Amino acid sequence: MKQVLYILILTLELLSCNGQSEKTVGNSTAPKAADNKIKLHKLDKLFVVGDFDDDRQKDTIFQYNYSKLTRTEIENSADPFQNEWDTVVKWFYDQDADLYLTINKSNQDTLHLGTAQGLYCLINIGDNNADGRDEIALVIDKLDFSRVNSCKIYSLCEGNWTLLKEFDIYEESFDFSGNTPPVFAEIKGFLENKNGKWLYIDYHQEYERAEDVGEMLILKIDKCK
């Protein structure tokens, strides 16, 4: 009887080790053991429309997140609302994720933003420096443990993405209720459009100049050098 029971247990163990099918995430193959207990969700990706190369035609900038591990686009990722944050961080680094932006035209520069979950916002702030090209403002959803972040403003300078301005913000501006994150057209309290003009304030500047707390300044962007 013990021998029969032992054979039955051994058979069940072999089936449990070898009988599982491979799990897929989007178009990529996920690690079978590592992702079994990780809750996944569809990864939100932003886009923005404008004239970013001064050809008087509308362009579209698309956000992508690419896995260098599987060599495929990441469509589903670890859900930060259903997993511990350190689990989410590890998941993206295990995927060797590459966050980047491209324009829907050939022979255009790609803006690589590093390993990150995605973007909090991607905003067309118009042609602020009067050079014929719209600039973009973005905030990266970093894989860190701080809520202090930065807004980066880029422009296509001579065909290459160039960082023209950067200032600190606080991520509380992107807090929301409900299950679906909104598309942020401004960064409340840090980058706002008032009567057709963009105003901003640097998060750290608020504390360095106590007399100016709450005072937003007119956004001025230098031209490409």
C-alpha cells in the first residue's frame, strides 16, 4: 500500500513540475515561476499631437516601453495597485525595460528615457521659444521610492531631442481616485496654463524663497543652441 501511495505522489509531483503551460504577457514570454504570483495590468501609454519639427504638419509622439529581455513591446506589466512597490520595481528591471518616445515619421530621433514604469504626463506646451517647433513637457514615472520628481521640457533641435529646461515637482499632483488614470494636460500647482500662457514653479524653489511660496512664474524656454 505504501509503495502504491509513493508512486502516486511521485507521479503528481512530476506532473506539477512539467505539466504547466508557458505563461505569456502581451507579445512577450514571461518568466514562468517569477510572474506566477504577480498581478498584471495593461500598461498605459500616452501620445501627444503637434508640430514638433517645424514642417507645418501635425506630428504624433508615441510612448513605448520595450523589454530588452524578451525583445518585444511590453503590453502588460506588474500592477502597482495590486503588488508591493518593490515587486513592481524588480519586475521592470528584470524585463530590462526601456521607456522611449518616437514620432510617426521615418528618420526621426528617438528619445530614450531609461528604465521606468511609464509617464505621468506628456504635454504639448506649444512653441514657447518661437522657433517654429512645439515643445513637450513630461514627467517620468520613476522606479524609485521618492515622490519628489522633475518636469523635463524637450524640443527637436536640429533633428535631435534636446533637454531645454528642467524643474522639480511633487507627484501628489498626479494623485487620482477611481480605477482609470486621467490624462493630465497640466501639472497642478507646478505647470499650468493660464489665459494662454504657461506658468510654472520649482518645487525646491518654494522652500529656498519662502516669500515667493505659491507664486508661479511665466515659463520661458531658451531656443536651441
